[in-house]
Amino acid sequence: MSTNNSATSANNVVELQGKDLPAHCPNPAMPLWSSHPRVFLDLSHGGSATCSYCGTQYKLAPGTVIKGH
């Protein structure tokens, strides 16, 4: 999982690779003080999602393929 600067701001975009799926927030790079209940994110429609708690945006890295269950 790669992040731009700190993953604690709503303006940040967390870029995910296939190995980072299933995606969830908060992510491991977030400090403990900014925790909220874990939310799994659906990236299958357009390759991006926004956390409803903190506003962090997640997107699939270019070329990343979501494999079926």
C-alpha cells in the first residue's frame, strides 16, 4: 500500500495494489489516534472509494486487476 504523505487527511489518496485487497479503512499507515471502526471498501465500480468515516480516498494503482471471489 503506498500513500501520498500522511494517510490521515481527507485530501490524501491511498493507492492500492492487488496484494492490498480487500481494501479497508483505517489502513495500517494511519496513527492510532485517528482510528475509527474498520470499513471494507468496494473498489469494483470505477476503481476508487472514499471512507465514510474519515474521507480518505482509495484508488487502485494503474493496471491493477480485481480478481473474482
